[in-house]
Amino acid sequence: MSKDFWRATGIRALRTVCQTAVALIGTNAVGISDVDWVAIASGAALSGVISVLTSIATGLPEVDG
């Protein structure tokens, strides 16, 4: 796996983590003190791991080879 593959995988995983965090915050937040930050971080980190594993298993269309 090339340097380009890992760069694209990292970018994709970071985007996934951010999107997951936004989705989780939006579903249960009334105020900033109501947010369960540990649960948000845990869910977002898990989505990042899943994103990396999916990229390894299926490849990335934006990276040739």
C-alpha cells in the first residue's frame, strides 16, 4: 500500500469521525452541558477505525492500484 493510499485513508477516516461526531451531538443535545462527550468521542473514534478497516478491505477508488 502506497503513501497516497494511507494519506487518502486518513483523510477519509477524519471526515468520517467529524461527520459522526456532528450526527451524535445533534441527536441528543439540548445544551452544551447536556452532551455526553465521552460517548461522542467513543462513537466517533469507532467510526474512524471502521473507516480505516473498510478502506483496507475494499480499497479506495480515488487511489489507483
